[in-house]
Amino acid sequence: MIAKIRTYISEVFLELKKATWPWDPKESGFAKYKELNDSTIVVFVAMLLLGAFVAFFDFSLRWAFEALAH
């Protein structure tokens, strides 16, 4: 059982070494996390746009159904 756990952990570390991380290890400060910050901003803007899109159609359809109901 212990051997299987050690094998699993060693394989996990091996796979993590193959991964590309969203920061540049040669940089320092905020420049190190430029890709991570840029990706976060893209996701945040996309969430805002999607929220605005859904809210627009929610209010538009509610107004249209209320107008048809009266």
C-alpha cells in the first residue's frame, strides 16, 4: 500500500514538472505574473459581458411578457 502511494506521488511530481505555469520564473514582482494577470482580466471582462447579456434579455423578455399580458 505504501509503495503504491509513493509511486502515485512520484508520478504526480513528474507530471507537474511537465506543466507550464502561468508566470515567468525569470521575472520578479508583478511582471512575473503578467500572463496570470492578463488571463484573470480576460475572464473578469467576459463574466461582466455575459452577465450584462443575460440581464438585458431577462429584463427585455420580462417587459415583453408583461406588455403582452396587459
